[in-house]
Amino acid sequence: MSRIEFSKIGTTPFQKLLGHNKLILANWEELAETLSQQGKLNSELKEQIRRSLAYKNQCSY
């Protein structure tokens, strides 16, 4: 259970936490998009890392 109330902005629990500040949420989404498209790691490995981090943070994405 989160200690911070969710905002009405965002679709995932994490986005709803960041949704209290629209600028932070927008920049986070831009960073996530950039990381998913670029870099030396293949997309499958990045997705596996994303899922592992979400699981560790008890997010069911």
C-alpha cells in the first residue's frame, strides 16, 4: 500500500505517483521512451530488467 495518495493523472501506479507533478511525469515518460529505443542493450534485455525492477517494487505491470 502506498503512503502517498495517487493522483488522477497517469495509468500505472508509478505514473499516478509522479502525476502530482506533470512536468516530472512528462520528463519521466520521455526518458523511458528514449531508454527503450536507444542504447547498446537489446530490447528484450531491457524489458526483462524493467519487469525485474517492477517486481522488486511490488508493481504488477
